[in-house]
Amino acid sequence: QAVVTQPSSLSASPGASASLTCTLRSGINVGTYRIYWYQQKPGSPPQYLLRYKSNSDKQQGSGVPSRFSGSKDASANAGILLISGLQSEDEADYYCMIWHSSAWVFGGGTKLTVL
Amino acid sequence: EVQLVESGGGLVQPGGSLRLSCAASGFTVSSYYMDWVRQAPGKGLEWVSVIYSAGNTYYADSVKGRVTISRDNSKNTLYLQMNSLRAEDTAMYYCAREVDYVLGTWGQGTLVTVSS
């Protein structure tokens, strides 16, 4: 079982909100991890969005709009990237990442379609 | 301006070797944690390796024993020496600078294709 799992795709309408999940493998407690989120558009390298561990330990990337925010669902053992007020330019691949066992581990990525 | 420029990619036969370079400008490579991340065509991101400012190195299990990360302070350049290459190593290879555990600056990548 993968350390970090993301749904492969998600669709949402312009102006709506999208909740992207990043589920940690059973036995790995999401509460102890900082979850990092990256956005990647076709033909470009990834760009850092934000990281979230708790409300007292979070960081927004430079220039990243506040409509991108992080949270956790402890019951689901998952990190969440919430994008509100979806815009067409938010259509991209989104990756979560954690530092686990002396290695950065990426989720498989979620392709967000805004239509 | 902080900038990273990768080079050294290309077509190599299975079992061959390749050394990737990542030339940095606007900062000193040895003062930061520096990473390599790869992305197979049409696939997701996979972390490869990191070198700390103190010189510690870490590797993904998928490349351990076949890959070596290093830097040349005089050239302000990061390297990734890859040996015993396999078809599954085919990917775009990105270097990235870590600041406060954030991979905040990325290069445009260099493509490695392993094929006979």
C-alpha cells in the first residue's frame, strides 16, 4: 500500500470549491506530519502552494491566493487542500508530499478539471 | 534572481550511466538543501535524492545504490550521477532548492531516456 494516496481526478465548476484529499497509509498518523501541496501545469515544473500541519503550524506560499488553504481530516487520516472560488487557471495537477522515513514522498497526484 | 538550470540528459542504453548537472545562480548551492525529483512521461512526481548543506545525503529506495548526489562548490553546481540505468529511470529530472523544508525553486528539467 502506498504511503500517500490521492484520487486521480476531480472535476468542479467555476466559482465552486474543490476539496483535494491526501490520505496517509494506515499506521502513519496524519496528525504528526506537515502536508505540503504543489501545483503543476502542463509543460512546467511544480510550484509550491502551501503546507499544513495544524492551525498554528501552516505556511502559505509566496503569492499564493488565500482561496487555497490546507486542513486535515483526522478521522480519515488525510490532509486536505481546499480551493475556493475555482477559476479556469486552477485546472492543473496537484500533488501532496510528506517527509517520511528520511525521504520525501509524493502522492500520485490529482488532476483537477474546472468545467 | 534565483535560478536553476539542469543539463546532461539524453538517450542512454540500459545499463549505461549519465551525469546530470544543475547550475545555480543567485544563491550558493552549498548553503541549502538541494533535491532531485523526477517525473516519468505522463506520470506523477517521484523524489530521488537530497543533499544537505552539511553534506548528508538521502536517496529513494528505487535508486539507492545506483545514484549519487553531489555538488561542486567552485562551480556552484549540483550533480546526479546515475549508473546501471533501467527503462523505468526514463523521466524528466528536476533539481530543486529547499528553504525551510519547502521545495520552492525548481529548474525546468532535463529529460533522460533509457532505451536500446
